[in-house]
Amino acid sequence: MNIQVPTTALPADEKASAITRPSRAEAEAAVRTLLLWAGDDPDREGLVDTPARVARAYEEFFAGYESDPVEMLARSFEETDGYDEMVVLRDIRLESHCEHHMVPIIGKAHIAYLPSGRVVGISKLARVIETYAKRLQIQEKLTAQIANTIESVLKPKGVAVVIEAAHQCMTTRGIHKPGVTMVTSRMLGEFRSNDATRREFLAMIGGSRGPLEG
């Protein structure tokens, strides 16, 4: 007997994977409906190819659903000659989309970890950020997901993640307040328990502030 588990009973990640994706034709039809609802003619010259373009853009915007960030960190290296100081990547470009209005979140991420015998290629850390960012998000959850995954896989002495981003759901609609930056952080291990370690990390990224798009 086949038993179907209601998606409401599943954790968020499993729930997403349990959803049957519509076909490309259905996705393009949905875009046509939105164009009509907006008050335009999807058959006019400038819009006739827009449904297909939007579908292709969505494949890029939300490519993170097709990747596993845990697998990205699976290969690590132990030949570090005992290196146990902070590893910091700052000013990592971040592009995501707000799950409430499906408009861009644009900013930068800073991450650090204290190795405990193992290090990972720095491009893999950037890919973890990219994977979670290329999903519908809120910034608080995105920050926690990145830090929690690094901690879970690498098991370092500590992890720190700070994200600074501008949200177009606030800058181009609604309250219309451009120039506002949202800052979130997640400190784990020694970055949470050791004030000096946390201050060192924040000092390292403190000089990286610059204009954010949005």
C-alpha cells in the first residue's frame, strides 16, 4: 500500500523536494497570465518571447534548488602544518530573491571559520553561499543556513557569517526607502563564546563597507 505523506508534515527542504515541478510550457503559460494581469498584451512583439526568457532566468535565479551545499564541503584537506588561525572570506557578492515578493536581495557576505585540523577550498565556501542564495529566501534564514552547514560538515572550532544586503521589496516598492542596508550575523562556537575572537573577525570585515546595489 502506498502512503502519501502530506507536504505540510515535512521539513521545509524535504517539502520542497516532494513538490512536483510543472513543465516549462506550464511555467511559460503562467508568465503569460501575469503579463495579461499586469494589463499588457503577451502577443505583442516586445513580449512574445518574454515567457520563455523568464523561464530561463528563473532557472538561473533559483539554481540553488538543484545543488547540495553539504556535498560541496565534503572534500577537505588536513595537510595544513597545524594552521589553526582564522580563515576569512569577505565581500562575497550575494544575489538572492525575497520569498515574500520575489524581488532581488543584493549585497555581500563575509564568512570565517576556525579550523580544527581540516580546511576546505575557499571556492567551496563561496559556492555554499551561492547555493543557499539561489533559492527564495529571507536574509535571517540565509545567514543561519550558511553558518550551520559549515559547522555541521567541517566541525571547526567556530563559524561566523555576516550578510549586508539591500532588499528591493523595501527600496522599489512598499515603503520606498532606498539606501537601507540590512545586516544579519550568525556566530557559532568560539565566535559566540570568545569576545576577542568575535572582535577580531568584525575588525577584519569592518573596512570592507561600500555602496550596495538596490
